[in-house]
Amino acid sequence: MKVVLGGTFEPLHEGHKKLIDCAVQLGGKEVMIGITSDEMARKRVRCVLPFEIRAENVRQFILRKYGFEPEIVMISNPYGRTLDNEFEALVVSPETYEMALKINAKRLEMGKKEIRIVKVDWVLAEDGKPISATRIKKGEIDRYGRII
């Protein structure tokens, strides 16, 4: 099953790892991971590591945990490669679910079939709130959800 997942992945935290785990469980080695370009990432977040480092962090996580190198591509728009390729599943978080609906609406407009959306629940921090890159960057929690 060809599966796609996209994001900034900075910093790589437990929520990201749960998304990656779901994508690999669904697609095995047939997983494409789209990582936002530096320009796209910096529109949302002021300071991010360069694409090459973020991609390498994701690659190393999958290589260590699953023993294979995933297909990682740079994305420079919110649709990534989802309009050009045929995927069977799109793994998203509650935060990115609305974009997944827009992707499928656009695919239908283009005469393509929808991609099955697999929504993965948040990973919660010690305080019961979702782990997010924003909270980590603000210094509220660490990448494991521990309160700082």
C-alpha cells in the first residue's frame, strides 16, 4: 500500500514518531515522507533547522527503528506530491486533517480518486495537552512531552 505523510518535522517529537509509525505500519517500505522546504517551513515557524537536517533526522529514525531508508521528498506547497501521485493512504494529525480534506477535494476536481485519510490522535504531554513543535519551541515541554 503506497502511503504518504507530510510535515515540517522540527523538532522531531513523539507525535511525529507516532505518525511515522502509523505510515510504516500501513505501507511498509512504500512510504513517501514529504518534508517542507525551508521557505515553506519558515512561513509558519520563524526558526527551523535546514531541510537536509530535518530529512536526515527522519531518515535516521526510520532506519534505526525499521531498518530501511524511506523515500523522502521536499515539498514546497501544502499539497506536496498528493496531486501528482497515486497514494492509497494519507496519514495526518488532527492539526492537518482539514488540509487532507482539501487535498481530496482538489483530487476530485482533477478527476482523480480520493486518498484514504488516516487520522492519528495526538500524543499528549504530561499536562494532558498535545505535544507540538510550537509548545516545544516555546519551552513549555520537551520533545517527549515532559513539562520543562
